[in-house]
Amino acid sequence: MKNHHPIEISPPDISSLKSGNTGVDYVHVLDSGKPGSNVMVQALTHGNEFCGAIALDFLFKNGIKPIQGKLTLAFANVAAFARFDFDDPDRSRYIDEDYNRVWGDDALFGSRDSAELRRARQLQPFVDAADYLLDLHSMHEPCRPIMVCAVNGKGGDKGAAFSRRIGVPGDLLIDTGHPAGLRMIERGGFADPENPRTAVLIECGQHWEKGAADVAVDTLFRFLAATGAVNASICKSHTRLPAPAVQRVVRVTEPVVAKSMNLKFPYLFKGLEVIPRAGTVVATDGETVWKTPYDDCVLVMPSLAHVKPGTTVLRLGRYD
């Protein structure tokens, strides 16, 4: 048994949702029969992050249907999710590799094989058909919710603008991407600032805290209202949390990427902690030392839970 944060929510039973209407397991397309946007929501990008699956399950149980366009609902890494273990919950993050690092054409259409690549190849046509996409995630360490709005100069600002239409959460992140591979929200037209197609990723809180499920449901219905996919009054009736008074953009300037398994923090940082002084040491990895590059540096999603060479363990940013 490993140490882990308390598990306050249980993984939902989604077995009844395996057979959809698309020919791909756990993918459903609800067609209103009327003109409109193709809107997609994905849960279980990582199998141990199931607050999004709770939100989609809630949507199905309440019989929510689109009033225009199409609504695509997908449970992604169901193979990893199926092996969730309350004693070792992080084991279900993925089977072979991170599903959210394989969305470049070189990986998707290349010769390499893995469980996650096979699943991504099944979902790629649905992702590429989406006009708006919401990817529901959570974080290993406790932190208030963060909306990841893609990369600076590559869809990040349009993602932030769309997040303001959604109205949540208070912190909107524009970052530098992942050196390990392309995320889904930065694939194709999503990354083109001139293309109206927009994707965002919500980090709902710590993986297994009860509040993460509430954030996932609340964000889901606010997203559906913002896209016009679902009746606004129905969406409003299912929101669970007050909207923040202010939404602020955190713009990442550099990631802290592990070079070895020996990367260390000077102490256990809190998510979105602000370090007042430039030049403060925030990580060491052998002879490599990372320091805050400016005053009031924001530490975004610090975690050593999955540290290995090439893994981003911390992002350094500042509020616009």
C-alpha cells in the first residue's frame, strides 16, 4: 500500500455506457438534427482522474440532450480506469504511456504502438471534428481549479477568451506545452489562433476530493451553455458553484523538466503559490538549479508524484 491523498469519491460504474452509437466503445454522439457546432467533452484522459467521468455519468443519467449541432461525449482511457485500485490509485493513470502526450501527427500516424496510442487513434476522428472541446482533468496535489488554455501564441489566448465566456474558474493558464508530446487541446486547429476551433482543459482540483466532482459538473454545464449546445436554463439549473468575481491569466514562461529521478523541491509547494523574490531556488536536479526568474513568480501544479526524466514537475509563471 502506498501513501496517497484521501479518496473522498468513488469511481462511477460506466459499464452501461460502453456501447454508444458510433462503433467506438464509450463514445456517444448526440445529434440534435439541427445546424450548430460540434461540441465534444472528454473524461478519463487519465484513468485515475475520474471526477470528469462522474460529471459525464451525471449528464447521461439526467437525459441531457443538445438543442443544436452535435454533442460528442467520450470516456478516453477506460482500460487504465478499469484497473483503479483504492490502495494504489496512481497505478491507473495510464497503461503504457501518457494518453495526453500522443496527439501530434507523428505519434498518431506513426508506427509506434501502445495502449494509449491505440485508443487515441480511435478518438482522433471525433477530436478533429470538434469545434469546441472540454477535457476534464484533476491534479495530484491539492490546488484550486485551473483552466489550461493551451500554449502562448498557439491557441492560448483564444482559449482564455473562451474560458471567460464559460465563466470559470478564477485561474486561467497559458503555458508552454509539454516536451514529452502534444496534448489534445493543442492539436490541429485548436493551436491556430486564426482558427475558431477552441479546446480547453479544466484541472478540477485534487484527484479524489469531493469538491473536484462538483467543479467538474459545474464546469461541464457552464461549457455547454457557453457553446449553445444545451438549453441555457437547463445548464443553469445544474450549476453547483458560484462563478469567481475575477478571472486572472497565469502566463507560464518556463517549465521545470526533470533530468533525473533525483529532482527535488526545497519544500512541498502549494499549487499557485506565489514566490515574492526573484532568484529563489525552487528545484534542484544534481548540479542543475532552477530559480524564480522574476518577483511574484507563480508556481503552477508542482508535483513530484510522477517524476522521471522528461517530465514537467513545475511551471513558472506570472499573472498578466
